[in-house]
Amino acid sequence: MKKIIYGILVTVFSVALFAGFTSNPATAAEPFEIQFLAGRSDSAEFALTHGLSTLINKHSKWLRARVIETPGMLANYELVVKKPEMKANSIICGVTSGAQLFPKTKAEGGFSWGPYTDHRFIARFNETIHTYLTLDPKIKTIMDFKGKRVAEGRKVATRYLDNEAIYKEAGIFDTMKLSHGGTGAGMTALRDGLVDAAVALGTGPVKPTTWGPLADVQEIMASKTVYFVSYDEGVFKRAMEKYGLGTSPVTYPPKVLGPTQTEPVIIKYDPLSLVADKAMREDAVYELLRIFDSYLKDLAEFTATAKWITRDLLGTSGHEKEDKYHLGAAKYFKEHQIPIRVNPW
């Protein structure tokens, strides 16, 4: 009789132990904290990740999150490269501009901290929209920049690195008189007549239906008659092929950018995405996406740009194919019928 009872106890213990090892990590995991490397505190991505971290802390039984302000998007990648211990719990607010340089060493023209190829796509937020403003209605496309003064992003900004490749492909780079600085400095230079055109930034939905210009851009649009300068689609696509650019050209119909836009304008899409090193736990990424997906509508309480995020586009990358998706993300998207695809327009 004792042997029978002993055998039953061993069996029960074994089943319980096995169940503990194989149970759903979303409900059985020990507390684990992730940190969002979110860029500057006045950025759209900071507001979005602040909202997402709040929702995670409220609705997850075991995942915890906090937001860390950083100098910018590029710095987010640099941090995890220079501090490898951060790879296991850091969520990078990432962009695709400059992605062609990540696999390169400094000697090959890459970043000083490169190469870095272990970053993996988790989810898409919305877009950073790149266009140009001018006060000269004769400047219609970037091909009209030949010999012109153009206010660009900082030389270290990935958005400028992409544009430089496009200018070179267009054969106009050596003729342009470029100045470098932030968006605000560019808008001031344009208003004061110091440049002929300036890069204008904003955010918007993945589908090209509207946009939200940055405050400095809104100000000059309200005080001056400005015109929008289009990228050249053929040049852009050749540059994508030649340099491996991760950004893409998207056509905005008339009047979407502003009242003076009488013709379609090609802008540059730079997706705002969540990225993590492949060392990040699969169950943590899965749980992050569960909260993101389940409480997507609640994000609008933290920032108006959240209204542009739609469930069907969470798995739409800017340029990464499925082998560059984090395993936890790919698993979640497949189990919840969210398309895994590259930007289709």
C-alpha cells in the first residue's frame, strides 16, 4: 500500500513539475523589466513609449517597463552596442534611415560603433515623414536643387545620410550649397531667405492620408505661402537599390500636405518601429505585443499620434523581411493573424 501511495505521489509531482516547465510564460513568468530607449522627451516616440510602458505596468501580471530618454534614434542603437548588458532588456525606438550603414565597420563607411546586425523588428508605430518646403514655386522636385541652398539635417543624422545618397544618385550633390542643423534652424533660415529650401519633418499614419508637421514646420506654414518639393521617384528607387536604403518613397495626393499642394508629391517614409536585440527574451516580446495589441485604443490618451496606429499594420516593417523579425514578434503576429510584410506602398 505504501508503495502505491509513493508511486502516486511521484507521478503527481512529476506532472506538476512538467506543467511548470511547459506552462504559458505569459502567465507563469517571474517579474521581468524592459526599458524603452525612447529618444528625446519632446519626440513622438517618447510619448508613445511612455503610454505603452504605462499600459504594460497596468495590465501585465509579470512584465514591467520604464522609459529612458536618449539623445536620439541613432543613439539608441549605439547604446546597446557599447553596453552589451543592455541587449537583453532594451527595446529600441528605431528608424530605418541609415540602416544600410549598420552592417558596416567605420573603415567601410559605417558608424564608429558598427557593425551591428543583431537588431530585430518588433512592431511598427507610424511614420516620420520627410519632405521639403520652399518659398519659390518654381522649385518643384529635388532635381531643381541644382545650385540651390538647402537646409538639411545634421551631418550625423541618418535622415541626412539617406538624402545625401539620393542627391548623389541624382547627380546634384556637388552643386548644392548645404547647411546642416535641426528642423527649427532650417525653417528659420527659409523664413529669413538664407536658403532656397529646407527639409520639413512630421509624423503620420502608414497610409498616406494625412500628416502632422512638427511645430516649427506648422509655424512657417501658417505665416508664409510655402510650397512642397517632391523627391524624384526614379532617382529614389535607384538609390534604394544602389545603397540599400531602408526608407521608401510614397506619393501623397494633392492637398494632403497643405493647400498649396496642387500636384502629387513624393515624400520619404521613415517608419517609427520598436526594435530589440535578438538576445531579448521571446516571451517578453510576445507579452509586450499582447498589451500593445489589446490596449491599442488606450494609447490615444497619451498622444494624438497614436490614433494613426492600426492593428493590421503592426507587423508591417519598413524593409525587414521575416528573418529579421524578433522570434517573439513573428510568433505573436502569426498566432493573431496580423500580416507579416514589408511596406506595400
